[in-house]
Amino acid sequence: MTSEAARPSEAVEVGLPVDETDLVLLRAAASSPSVAEAARTVGLPPKVASRRLDRLEHRLHLVLLHRHDDRVAVSPAGRRVLAAGASLLAAIAAAAQTTIDVAAGVRPGLPGLRLAGFGTNWDTFADDLAAGLPGVLLELTVAEPAEAAELYDRRLVDLVYAWQVGEPLPLARPAHSLAVLDEPLWVALPATHPSAADAAVPLGHLVADRWLTGTTDLAGRLVRAAGAGAGFVPRVGEPVCSAPAARSMVAQGLGVTLVSPLATLPGPGARIVHRPLTDPPLRHHVLLFDPDLVDDRVARLVVHRLRRQYATAAARRNPAYRTGPGFPVPRPDADDPAASLTADPALLAGLRVTGRPIPAGRLTLDDVHLLHAIAATGSLNRAARVLLVSQPALSRRVRRLEETLGTALLVRSNTGSSLSPLAGALLGQISGAVAAFRAALAPHPRHGH
């Protein structure tokens, strides 16, 4: 079988035979029990995801996944590729941050907490954090758990506020975890449902109902765990693309769905009702953080503020839940050291100093492939042929990338195009990670193919 080293030299020197979508799909497959669930996680049809994984293995001449019917388990080669891929993506993010900020003359500013978290309104949290840690800037990215975990692995954030059920979120790099709260979920029912008038609904009364879930594996896992706790297997319908779509389907009598007690309560005359469950499944809210960058006491302050934000939102959106016996946030404790923690310079020494933030996804593995192609061929036209795109399309993509990064990447002349000094420095900074990734793609003598 031909190894990568025996392929045409241009394919090796110009770019990598793996793009970012490949890595995202492989990671999802490695952390999911089946290709179908991995496909659902990344938003691909199962057949498309399966064919893409087949093509990736054929292209690399490696067995990345062991498959038994639809069940999958990651192989040693797959783990090697995933680990090297995570390191490469982290190196790309770090190179973008340092190289581009230096070129732009950004001076060090205030220390910052880079947080990814789910939810919609973070105003109260930002105000509380500013009061608790004066002089510290919050850099917030709103992201659902799987996306937040990916941002953490790519070193684009240093803390993740996420929810999980059963197994913890899979992360490729070390993290410490702090419990925030256990949220008891409610159920959304059609107003005509037999249990709609009940003050609280036993899950056992919903055995015959069709359950609506989101498109992520976590959403499906939550519904299955709820049914298992009540002794039945839920009848789950096709995944629904968004919470408003699920709400609309419930209102039309097409099923029931789990909702957060902080979700907007239906008004009078609505065709949908929200009810607490007598035996509710729990969403475990956690804070994951990089212990090398964030002191444990600072992380505990963030947990304290997250709990306060949750309690404030509950009082505003669902007062009966806020004052009920099962509310998961305890009363503020004056003896809690996190309540009075202030910006001790020693605690903040590890925090990143903010300059001009590089938003998540600004520079991707596919962008690096593009730059490698231009560097190797010395011409946009020749690079376009290597990348299998038209020259005008490649020119437009380069211009968009330059606009996004706020800096020139190419030096254009009558004889061709070459990388700007900044782009060259960026590729040089990640060359070690690229070499390590190439090595991970080669068949390993111990494990074979």
C-alpha cells in the first residue's frame, strides 16, 4: 500500500490532505457511538458523513475508525491524527493572535477572561464580573457545548460554561471542572394535552407521546436519559433545527419537548404550556477552565457569578420556579470567599493580556492550505489549479481573508504573487505543528495501517 511519502511531491508540499471539516467529523465520530450520531453532531446527513470518512481513510491510507455495523470506535491511528490535529489548530490560533497583533502594533492591555458559554443574555454576568474583578475584561463567545469544547481545544477560549448529561464533554486538552448547578428540566406540552392542566407532570404520563429533540447528540442523550429514569424508551421524532421550531411543533400538537425552566413562558391563550416534571431529568451546568491560565479562586468567582445570573434570570422569567422548593441555586452565602474576591494581581498573573481579540474561526486550517498553495506555486493562477477552484474565486477568497484579518497576505506583481512577510512569518510559526501533523498521517510501523 502506498504511503503518503510516496505521493506526488506537489501534494505533499502544497497542502495537507485533510481539511477542517474532516477533523471536526472525525472528532465527532470518535466521541459518538455511531456514524449517524456523529453526522447529527456536525450537521451532515449520515450517508454523506459515512462517505466522507471512507474517502478520508482512502486518501490517508489509514484505518481511523473501527466499524461494526453502524457502531464506531476510534483506532490508534485515528487517535494519533486527532491529537496532532488539535495541536495544529491550536498552533494556527496562536500564530494568528501573536503574528497579526504584532503586525498591527497592538499594545498589551488589560487581563482578560476568554469564556465560551450558552444562553442569550449575559448582561448581568458582565456587570457582576466587572464588579468582582475590576480591571479584567470579559471576552465572551456564545456557543453550545460541543462548539464551546472545540473552541477550548483550539485555545480560542480559556473557560467553558456548558451543560452535560451522563458523560463529561470530550476535550483534547486538560481542563479542571467546577459544578455550577443541576437544572431540573420542564416539559412543553400542547395546550390540549391531557396533562396540560396538571401543576406538575410525571414522566410516566408521557410514555405515548412523540418527543422532539435538537440536532445535537447531547439533546438526544438528555431525552433518552429522562425516559430511562422513568422506565420507558421515549419515542423520538426527527431532530428539530431550533428551539423556536420545536415550540411551534408542540403548539401544533406534533409532540412534546424538554425545556429549560428559564425559557419564555407561553402567554394567555397560547397553544402551548410549560409544566414542571415530578421526576425531572437534570442538566448539569459546569465550568471547565485551563488551570495553567486561570487560578482556581478566579474560576470559583466565575461560578459564583454564573449562579447569581441564573437566579436573577429565574426571578425575572419564572418567579414560581425561583421561589419553589427545587430551585438549584442556594441563597447567597456571605462566608463564600468567592463573593468578596477582588482583583488580586497574584491571582490574575496567568490571565491572557488582551490586545485586539482574534474572533473564533478567523483563521482556519483551510486558509493555511490556501497560503501554502500560493507559497509553493508562486502564482494565484497555478495555486487555483492545485486547489481545484477558479482563479477569480481564489482571488475573492484571499481578499475576504485579508479583510477579515485586517492585513495584507500577498505581494502581487507582474511576475506573480508571493506571500507577504507577515503571511510568511505566520506559516513559519506553525511549521513545526504542520510537520508533526504530517508525521501523524503517515502509517505507523507499530500499529500498521
